Amino acid sequence: MQSKHLFLVLTAVMAMPIIVWAHGDAAPQPVDTTGLRPLGTEWLLSNPYRGDPKAIEIGSKGYNSNCARCHGLDVKSGGMAPDLRALEVNDQMDAWFLSRVINGAKRDDRVKMPPFENILSQEAMWAIRSYIDAQPDD
């Protein structure tokens, strides 16, 4: 009986790293923006890639590796964080989005969203915004 119990415990312990790793790395990930027009060092306040299929493709990868864990797959929030499909597609919301992604968000000294400055390039941020804009708001 003890050997069966020990076997079950050892099996569960050995499987734990696989289960934990399956959820992916929670640290912000850089995004490969190869194929996008470089935007330079001056921050743009509106999305220069809106509707660009390449930007949407790259933005999908960037969103899924950095945003989906909180904002939901296919930009459909499960309630943990705001549903980004509700963002209006206009220059004012573009500027708000950029500011939020660069600076993150805190409430009562608690980090609600990490800052992505120095992690995501301007090209990556706008590609992610392009992907979000392209998602249907059911």
C-alpha cells in the first residue's frame, strides 16, 4: 500500500513542472516586428498600421504572448481585465492605448497591468492595437 501511495506522489510531483510550464511564461515577451515599416524613435499618437494585414498578423502573436492571459483569447475578456474590443477605433483611443501600454496601470499601489516600455517596441504596440481593432465586438 505504501509503495502505491509513494508512486502516486512521485508521479504527481514529476508532472508539476509540465503542468506549470503549459500556461506559458508570465513575463512580458518581446515581439518580432519583421516585415513592418519602421516608425522611428518619435512616438506616434495614432495607429499607423490600422487595417494592415501584416500588422494584424504580428499583433496577434504579440497579443497572445503578452495580453491574452489577462484580457482573454481573441480579445474576449473573461472578466479579469477589461474587454479591449470595447475600445473605440479613433485617434483619441489610440493615444490612450499607447499611454496605457507604455506606462501600465496601478490602483491603490497595486500593479493592474505591467508597463511595457522598453519591452515592446512602438511597432509591436501598434501591431497589437491593429489586431485588437480587427476583432469583432460581439
